[in-house]
Amino acid sequence: MTAEIINGKEIAAKKRLEIAEEVEKLKSKGVTPGLAVILVGNNDASRTYVKNKQKACEELGMNSLLIKMSEDVSEEELLSKIEELNGDPSIHGILVQLPIPKHIDEKRVIESISPLKDVDGFHPINIGRMMTGQNAFLPCTPYGILVLLEESGISIEGKHVVVVGRSNIVGKPVGQLLLNKNATVTYCHSKTKDLTKHTTQADILIAAVGIANFIKAEQVKEGAVVIDVGMNRNEEGKLCGDVAFNEVSEKAGYITPVPKGVGPMTITMLMYNTLKSASESISD
Ligand code: GUN
């Protein structure tokens, strides 16, 4: 079997058009969605991510506010900036780009963001609301995966989903979101015994381990849907996923490539969450 490629770039572009239309409608009611991004220090990857987030805001007609803080900023100063943004009615989404320097308590920072403006979906209140199936900001990469599956016409109910990786940002929440859609979910991680025994049972296999080409064809069931969340650099410095794409695409039914798979969906769902926050700010 040769897998159908799930084109994340195309699906993201379609979603962004829909978001831009909704932004225009909100603007006609006098509200322009605004996203504040706080960047602490000079991490190169973080700078690129933040630039892309600002660019997306501009393209979709939203306001973006970039707050740069030096590597040695105090925790108090960062918390006080977040407090100020929590009370700013022109700001609907607040995001602190991770990682932040070690002298700052990441949990304390995340919990200081108003759950009503937590467009990353990282606040424990939003995580709890997601787990119990209530209205919440859903974390952007897992939400993007859900949209990729839905837009590709792949049904989730009753499917066996195997998630490889248990990070708080991707692995854990993506399993939870798919469980909410009535999938049967298995989590695998670095201590799992006989990984292949589990992964070959998957109707939908989600690889979120952060190791280049970790998932091989022998670990995939014929015809399975394979979602690759990896963003790794191989020996030649080329971007590659957690899945050995060439061999797995000969066996899978559907597969996301890297790049142009899951990646473009993450910022798209951040834009969606910011729009949702702005809409809800006038509907209460
Ligand atoms: N660093 C890497 N990914 C993310 C993300 O989705 N949100 C934030 N805030 N920081 C990140």
C-alpha cells in the first residue's frame, strides 16, 4: 500500500482563510483580536517561532504585541507584565514562549496567565476543562492533529490510537482529545516494554518522541494512519520527523510528512484560539 499524504500546509491554509473571515466579522463589531507574545532571552528557535506567530497574526488581520525580555529578567518582573496583560482589554491571548530561563518557575508563570487568555491551552484549568470535555482552549498541536484527521475524512470513534510520547504539550493531551472523540487510546513512552507489540495494533499511530526516524515500517500496521509530530534535524541538518517516512509511507494508509504536515497546524490553531477568546470576550 502507498499512503495518501495528509497535506498540513493545504489544510492549514484553508483553516486560516476561515479564521480571517471570522476576524473581519469581529472587527465589524469593533473588536480586533490581539495576541501578546512574551519572548525571554535569545533562543534562536524561539525567535523564529515567535516571528512566525506575529506574521500569522498580521496575515489574518489580528493585532500582535511582542514583548522581549532579557535572559536575566526576574520572575517578579515577568509575572507583573503578565498581570498587566491579563487586565488589558485589547489583548485576548497571552503566550509566554517556552523554554524560559531556569531561574524562573515555569509552572508559576503558566498559572499566572488568565485561563480566559491562555491560548496555548497550558493552564491547569484549561487542561482540566479539556479532560472533562468542557469548553476550553485546546493545546495547539494536539488540536491541529484533530483537525488534520477530521479534514482528511478519517473517523476516530472506536479506533485504536497509539500515542508514542507523553509530553505535557503533545503526547498526553492528544490522547485525551482523541479519547473525548471515542477512540481507544494507548500511551507508549521510554519505559514501555515491547513497543512494537503496541504500535502494530494502532489504527492511528501518533509519533511524538523527538527522535529522528524512530518509527520504522515494521512497527506500523498495514493501512494505518500515521501522524508524525517530530521536528528533528538529521546528520545533514535537514528537518525530519520521528517516522522513517520513505519506508513507512509504503505501508501506511495515510501519513503526514515533515515538513508540511502537523507543523503548519500549530500556529493555525493558536490563531483560532485567539479568535475564540476575542469572540467570547463580547459574548459573555
Ligand atoms: N515552545 C515550543 N512550542 C511551544 C508552544 O506551543 N507554546 C509556547 N508557549 N512555547 C512553545
